[in-house]
Amino acid sequence: MRRRNFIALTTIGATGLAAMGLPASGGHTGYSSQVKRGSELSADLIIAGGGVGGCATALAALRNGLSVIMTEETDWIGGQLTSQGVPPDEHMWIETHGAPESYRQYRTAVRNYYKRFYPITSQEKAKERFNPGNAAVSELSHEPRVSLAVLNEMLAPYISSGKLTLLTEHKVKSAECAGNKVKALKIASLRSGNEIIVNAPYFVDATEMGDLLPITSTEFVTGTESRKETRELHAPEKGDPDNHQAFTVCFAMDYVPGTNNVGNKPAEYDFWKNLVPEMTPPWSGNLLDLSYSNPRTLEKKPLGFNPDGSSTSPNLNLWNYRRILARDNFEKGAYAGDISTVNWPQNDYMLGNLVGVTQKEFDHHVNRAKQLSLSLFHWLQTEAPRPDGKQGWPGLRLRKDIMGTEDGLAKYPYIREARRIKSHFTVLEEHVGQANRVNVAGAEAGKKAAHFYDSVGIGYYHIDLHPSSLNQNYIDFASLPFQIPLGALLPKRMENLLPACKNIGTTHITNGCYRLHPVEWSIGEAVGMLVAYGLKNRLVPYQIRENKENLAKFQEFITKQGVEIQWRG
């Protein structure tokens, strides 16, 4: 990497952007063209990836006085919550505990945003736990743009003060490393092609696929580990680094009765309509169908669909599953109908993965996944069975405005599995899986997840592995409320690169419960404070973990800022 005038330029810092003609503006695009090619910027912390983990890292670091540069590949920060179109998947205790205070502040801000600006009924406005979509999957199912607005509001004071430089539509291209440290990254604008070199004492990989790991030669694993490697009850006999969970391109739709919104048949419609996924154990039938493989039993499980929101009992009405706006929550006439997002088994893309492939392969699989989602939508409009015996709901309408795209699909695929660091400590199924825990700890001790002395957060979700790119059907089973060990956030060798997304030290199996929204936020929160604490006390992360006194002081530091490191009771 060529780094002209490095010493002079590294003194610019994050606050020096105004002098370079770079406005401090979050969520806006186009300004990056004002950065001169070859510019160098510095900050206390560089974060690659502005998703849930990246935003949480930034907020924690900024709150503790650090300067931050954060890049984001799309023009929306927020990742799963926004550009991927996935309402929060959360555990049953989320309203009171089980996540950092900052995450609950974010959730409160989402509700307050609706109460400030939307025509909510007085009855719903009075509810402390208002749920915009009344969805089956979430107590706070809401529109991606609302999360985007809230996250931008939370970051806005730091942008205007010059402490945060937010570079949307930018991607890391290469890195300069020396020994066990990253020295600088080269990032490029996806609009102008202009390149910037950024340097800092610390770097965080909050990308959706762990993109910094190969670029920085940080050791990592991918895919499935074998049972011999991990001793995990649900691991396969033979591991495969190319075996990844399905990814999904989500979309939003509403329903206008009496209208016909059916467009041209998608190019790959016939392929997807007739596809029976090749799975082991076998899939339940056609992918485009109102049934799927029950994740727990793998038997055929019927589903319902009715866009008026009425019950399809005894089967789940998919319309209500990830509904993000329920018309009845708002004043009469404000909305013609509900708005629902589609992240269903029927649009899980299983024919290839996105991690570790060329850009050409990445684009190929994303485009095919888009064809799958568009084909599912067309099938719902034209052929889906109805309760009245007819076929199709032509009044369904693709809501391009909700996703902020021309094709109506999410800006970025929802990726469930990334590269994972080879870490100081790896979370195994025996630590958090209910059955495996009993096997290793006994019936009584097995009622709780393993205790991690170096806990820096907590979380919970069942272990939920979607069908894989190499034909492995669902793996879905009970887990236990767990802790997030600091050792899983520390690469074995690299000293100043930290993970803050789905790239921490888990296995293919345990990733299934550490990958959800509040856990990713918790990971980012811990990493942001780890950097701040390390810089303040002149300690590198492994020194904090390995010294009992240092660790205790760090845990006190984070708990005082609203981080829970152990479950109640």
C-alpha cells in the first residue's frame, strides 16, 4: 500500500474532515466524492461495517470519548434492522433485562418515534410496550426506515461534533499490517471510486461476512466443524468449510383489495415454482408452497396465508409473522392495510453461499436469491391457495418505498453466517445447548449455561440453523440463557483487530444463537468499551482478560454503563 505523506496526514484525525470539505452527515450519500483521492484520515477507532454491531460499537466508543470512523457498504446504517429488512428477533425477557441498557434505549426510541410522528390511536399510544406491527415474531416489529432514523438520531451529536466520521457506500479494499497489528486500511467509495487510507490504534470488523479477516491475514474458520473437532452433539461427522446457512433477500408488501398489481412473471419463476430442495433429511415438498419442514421435527408443517390478517388457525398466518405495520394500531383511514415483510422459509436461498467467493459469484447468487424472492411474491399474487378455494392475491403490492430500492427488495441480503475468528476461547454447544449441557454437566448443573468468568454481556435465542448451501436441513433445538465471553471476542494472534458481528469465536452450531439482533448489539457494545478502556489504561485486550484485577475493573467499567454480564436468578 502506498501511503504518501503519511506522518503529516495522520495528524488530520476525524475532526479534520471539515477542512477537507467532507460534511459530517449521517445516512446521506454523495458527499464522499468531495474527498480527494489518496487522502488519509485517522481516529482512535476504525469500524468497518455500519450494521447493528458496528453502530453499537460506535455508540459505546463515542460515549467514552473516542473518535471514530465508520464505513458502511450501503447507504443505510443498521444492517439487519434496516438495509436487510429484518425486524428484531428477541428473547422473551427483552423488555426488562437480557440486553444492554443502550439497546433498550434504542427500543424505546423506536416506540417514541412512532408516538411522535405517526397517527397512532390513543389506546395504542398509551401502551408502554407498543408494537407497531403486532407481529408473531417480535414485540417491536417495525419499519426499517424507523430504525434508520433512530440510529441516525443516536449518532447525530457525534457527527456534528466531529467525533464520528460516517462513510456510507464505502468498502474496505486492502490492509497494511505489521506483525500482529493492523496499521491502516484502504477504503473506496462505491460511487466515485475515490480511495482513502484510514489509520487508528484499533480496528473493528463489523462487516456482515467478516471481510477484514482475510484482508488482514487474521486466522478464521468458516462453515461446519466436525463432531471430532468440537465434540458437539449436533455437529456433523464430517466438517465442511463451504457449508453455510441459507441467506435471504427480504422484501415488504401490502394488500389493496379489489386491485390487480400482478406484473410480468420473473425470469426464473418456473424454476423456483417447481423446485424441490435437495436436503438431508428430505425437504417437505416444493419450496414455493404453504408448507415447509418443521425445524424441530423436519416433518411437513402446513402454514396459512391471508393478507387481511385474519386467523388461519390452526396454522400460522404468514402475513402476521413479520408484519411491520398493523393498520388497526393507527387512526381509521391512515392506512389502507397492513405492511408485512417476507423473511420466510420459502425465500431462503440454499443454492450457494456468499462467504469467501469472488465478486462475480457473490453477484450471481444474490441475483438468483432476488429472483427467488420475486418469484415467491408473484406466486402469492397468482397461485397461492386461498381460504375461499381460489388462487392468488392480485391485490398484493411490492412496497419499494419501504426498502428504499428500485426493485422493492432489501438493499443487502440477510446473511446468517460469516467467517469466524480463531479466538482465545470458542463457545461450543456444550456451553449453551440444553441437551449437550446436560450431557457434560449433569441434570442439575445442566439447567444453566456454562458460566464464563470473563463475561462481557448476555443473550438468549434458541439454536436456529437454517437449511444450508450443501443440502443440510434445519437444525433447531433448545439453548439456555447464555453469557458472552470476552475470550470469544479476541483473535488468537492479532492484537488490535476485534470482531463485532457474527464473526466472533463461535462454531457453526453456536452461531445459531449468537447471531440475533440484541446479541450482536451486545457484542458491539462490549467491543466499543473494550477499546476505550484499553486505550485509557494502556492495555491491549488480551492483557485485560488474562489479569484477574484488570478483568474485574473492566467488568465494573461496563456494568456501570448498563451492561449485564450475568442473568438474574
